[in-house]
Amino acid sequence: MAWFALAPVFWLVAKAPTGWAAARVAAVFSLVWCGISFSFLWNLVAAGMIALTIYSSLFYVAALLCVRRVAKWGPVNAAVATSAIWVLTELLRSVVPVFGFPWLLLGHSLLYHDTLRQGADVFGVYGLSAIVACANATLAFASTDGLSATWRVSEQPSSKSAWKAVCLSGMLIFGAQMYGLTMVSRIAPRLVSGPPIGVVQGNVFQKMGRSNQEFTQILEDHIKLHESLLASAKEKPILVCWAETMVPGSINTEEEWAMRFKAYVKTTKLPALTGANFSLENPKNPGDAFSYNSAFILDGDGAVVFKYFKRRLVAFGEYVPFTETLPFMKWLRSVTRDQYLRGEEASPIYAIGPYRIATNICVEDIHPDLALEAANNGANLIVNVTNDGWFYKNFGPRAHLQAAAMRAIEVRRPMLRVTNTGYTVMIDPLGRMETLVPLETVGTAVTTPLLLPAKKESTTNGATTIYMKLGNIWVGAIALGVLVLAGFSRIRAALPAKTEIVALNAAETSS
């Protein structure tokens, strides 16, 4: 539906007789669209779901009103300008401080298209959004059905200009398709299988107020799964991964859970990666502890050799923002009742076998810049640990996966998602997904990530993509340039022809 679902909305907004009427259409659509998309949050935090829906809708209302303006530029200019507006809107919504959330992007709909998704290594997922938006705008504006009076243009759109818009959109899709076919044929033969990595999915339904006994049971259940994985694996994995916060408490304390986990890992003689908290005492207020949502790797001796603190915390989910500048905000509580601190440093790189591993935590995998940073720092495998147990029996985990999987294509590195309830998957550099443990299932699996060696090197540190080099600034600059060029083209088209100006000057001279 992504290829045509927005076309009626574009058409209705452009056709509306007044700006207020257009704004009403835009608001109704945006609220319904965002509301449905965030409805998986309803049972967890209804007020937060409503607030997020309204906040996200504002971006799309503004975008649609801008589309109404460019609809007057003629089918070709309107189509390309609309795609540029949509890209700029998605970029802004993704990177705005504190509340940046790259969710519900049009490009995510192309995840399951083997060839079209390959363009993400040039323009990121936003480039894919541009293709989809252009197709919808072409359907909306390549029409000659008496809309010119509403659009207040001087001439009816000609069938010739409509066909130009259709051909432009078709060429864009065809070009992306050919690029994708080329990249698949070039990359697939070069992929190299690495040594096995084990994963453990505990399928723990999240709830507040667990007892210490329940936390202990969660840890023991994961240890049993870990043991069964090692006992049944045909080839011994070089690393075993658990999901986010599956070790209760803080890993750097003398708590029973941390000590039990470290002691068990020591018996296996194999490194293990997991999520847990990391606590530090507040030097200004003894007894008050700081906490980080963290990912750790322990070596075969049970010692912490790698740690990463989550940097993209979920506002009002993991912490309450603005508490330092607005003291009254301290009276609010986050959904998880936590007040995590934000990490400040990029993920370290952990070398084991041919892998150079960087980690991210939970929804950090939907942020392209973190994957770009990790790849540019030398990582050739990205491991995400996630706990989507808050969203049981709904589409939240599936939507999360769809928003996250593009990272593997953007940086041409495999991405291992180790989750509590699913989807636990391995995504290769072409975006192909291998389901390791089914959704909402207790289980273990072993996977062998496919690495893409750099062309000029014998190592498997990974190739370099255009998007890795230039990032979102490149995408935003291209979108802004396209919008300016479309506007300039419209201005030129509105000017009198040169021959008409000469004839007018001659007539004035003779008179």
C-alpha cells in the first residue's frame, strides 16, 4: 500500500478550497496514521501513546501543507518537490534533540523488497522514502481533471506534463531496481561466513515490581538455556549473547545476580555478551546511585572486558528529560520507573576471531547515525540487544525490526539482533534476514554472520558505503537542492517566453 496510500491524501490536501480545510484534512490523516502506528503502546502507557501521536502528527501536518504549496508547480515539479519535502520531514523528525525518533518512515516499507532496499547504502532509508513519496505524488498530481482552479494555476496541466511526471517516477523506480540488482550480484559472491555465535532468547514478559526471587529465576533460566546451547551446538560458538537487561541488577556490584552470572561464564571458558545495569554513586549525594542501561562482554574468565552505555534513551520511558532545567519535572516518573543516565561515548570495538563487534541497545538500532559511527570506527559486526517484552502479543516488535534492519544495508555489515521475546534475527549486508528464534518463544540458536571484506584489503573489516562517508547531511543537502531546483524550474516556467518579451518591446518602441 505504500506505493499509493498517500496519493489520495496529497490530492485532497491540494484540492481543499482553503488553507484551513487543507489543514483539517492533514490533521485527520496524520492523527489516524500515527495513532494506528503507535497503538502498540496503548496497554503500556496510554497517555504516552496519545502524546507521541500528537507530537509526530505535527511533522506530517506541516509536510502536507508544504505539499499543498508545491502542488501548484505542475506535475513534474510537484512530484519531485513532494519527495524532497517528505525526506526533509523524516530527517527533521529523526534528529531533533531529545525526541528524535526515526519511526514510521516510508522507506521502511521497502525492507522486504530484495533489490529496491539496496539503495539505502547511498542515501540511507530516507532515499527509499523519496522513491515511495515521488510515486504517490505522481499518482496524485499527474492529472488533468479540472484541478487547476483549485490550485490557482494559470493553465490546466497538460497530458504531456503528466506523462513526464509518470516517466520520471518510473525512471526513478527502474534506476533503483537496476542499482539493487547490480549490488546484489556484486556483493553476494563476496560474502564470507564467520565462526559461530550463540544467542539465547528467554521470552520474559515484562512487568513492574518483580520480587528478588523472580529475578533470580530469570537468571537461572537463562543459564540453563546457555548450558543447553553449548551442549547441543555442533560447533562451539566463540561468543554467546543474551538480550537487554537479562542479568538483573548492576553488573559492577557485589549483588548476587552479577556474581552468579560472572561465576557461570567463568565455568564455560567462553566470552558472553549481555545487557544489565551499571551503577555509580553520586559523589554530590552519597547513597544516591546513578544507573546506565548497559551492554557488557565478559571474557572466558568472567571479567568485564567491554562495556557500552546506552546513549539514545527513550524520553519518559527510561528517564524524564529536562529535570535539571525544569525542577518540577522531577515529580514525574518514567514508564519503567527508572531514571537512567545517558551514555556519552561511542561503542568500543571488541575483537574476537574475525569479528570487530560494536553494540547498541534497544531502539538505538533504528538510529542510522549510530550504525554509521560504529562502521566508521572499524566495526564489521553490529550486535543489538533488545528487550521488547513490554510489547507482548502486538505488532511492536515487528515494527521495531522493520525500522532497524536497514542498518545492515546502510553500512554493509551484518547485524545480529538478540532480543528477549523476538525477533531474534541475523541480518546480512544485503538485508536478508535469518530468524534464529521465533517470536515469543523460549529458545537458543547458533548463527554464522556473513562478512563483506573490503575490496582492496584481505581483512574482513568491511566495505565503505557512500552513506557511511557522507551521512544524513548529504541526504538533507540533496533533498534541499532538489526542492530549490523544482521551485526555480517553476519560476522559469511562469516567466513569459523570450520571443514574447522581444515582441512586446518592439511593439512598445514602434508606438
